[in-house]
Amino acid sequence: MAKWVYKFEEGSAAMRNLLGGKGCNLAEMTNLGMPIPQGFTVTTEACTDYYNSGKQITKEIQDQIFEALTWLEGVNGKKFGDTEDPLLVSVRSGARASMPGMMDTILNLGLNETVVNVIAEKSGNARWAWDCYRRFIQMYSDVVMEVGKKYFEELIDKMKAERGVKQDVELTAEDLHELANQFKAEYKEKIGAEFPTDPKEQLMGAIKAVFRSWDNPRANVYRRDNDIPYSWGTAVNVMPM
């Protein structure tokens, strides 16, 4: 069976073609004993397979991603969607060559209303928790599902006008909770489906979005101008927040 996912500790600087620039550097830092958060890389070959499989992530690759996720939960002592100590991750693209136009990083993936309430209670800062969530909804909607930022910015501006404030920081926890609900309603209107609450569904959506970004117009122009082969693909790096 092919290996599609590597823990940072399994890679090295010599594996740039397979792990991409970020992935091989994270692996090398791990090998040097540097104190970086441990994560895993979905390989460039998985990206190529995604296109060869009709823009689908095969069950074999998905199973390896979830196996790596279970390992990540274990080494961090946290779990996706947990009501005690939830795991949140970042998802980053990482081709072997620097590639302007690739997908922006997704932060705080794993948030949903249950997790937000846990974070609000444990931190004692509900405003911060709800602010993280409304930002995540906007980021995921824009970067993963290609719902433009402007729709969410318009909702923010409307709420600030209704509250008689000028700065985002002047909105309360209750305001941000309401804003998160408005963002999810906007997502449903544009996409025709509910905003995903299952962290695993969010993760797979983000990984697919990284693969899709390899084929976006800006990336294609950059590759053509710099003689970067389409067949190289991009890797995906997943690590804890």
C-alpha cells in the first residue's frame, strides 16, 4: 500500500519533492530536536492522485489522514470536537517550489458551537472565543468554499452601524455570537448547505481546497511563467494551533 501521509518525524530535508518545501523543513526541524508542534504532511503525490481520481480523495488516502489525525490527538492529549480539551489545527499548502496564488492558511480548524462554548468557559473570555469562531467561519467560507469576504464584511459593518460603534473590538460577546449565526446563514444562502460542524468534515474540505488551489488561474500563470511542471502537485501540512 502506498504511503500518502507522513508525520513530521518520518520526513527529512531530502524529501522536498514528496513533502513540499514547508513539509520537509518541518520534518528537518523535528529531526534537529527543535520544539515545534508536531503534525503531519499529506504528500504531493496525494495531490496528483486527487486529480487522477476525478478531483476526489480516495478512501485509502482519507483513511491515512484520519490515522494520522488520531496519532496527532494522542501526542497532544486533545481530540477534535472534545468537550473538555478540544484540538484545533492549522492547514497550510506547501509545494516543493514557492508558489504565489496557492491557498491561504486556515487557522483554528475544528471550531463549532460546542467547542466555542468550552473555550469560552475555560478561558473566561467569551468575547475572544466567539471572535475566533466568527473569524473561522469567514476564513473557511472564503478560502475553502470561495464565498467572497465582502459578504461577511458587509454584515460586520451593518452590525457596527446598528450598535453605534466604529471598531470591531467594540462589539460584545453577544454581538459576535449573533454575527457568527449571521455568517452561517450567509454561508447557507451562498452554498445551499449548512456550515460544517464536524471537525473531520472541515479538515477534509480544507485539504481538498489546498489541492484545488494548485489548479487555480493565478497558480497556473505562475507555473507557466516559471517553468514549474503541473505534475509536481502540492503537499498539505496539518499541525496544532
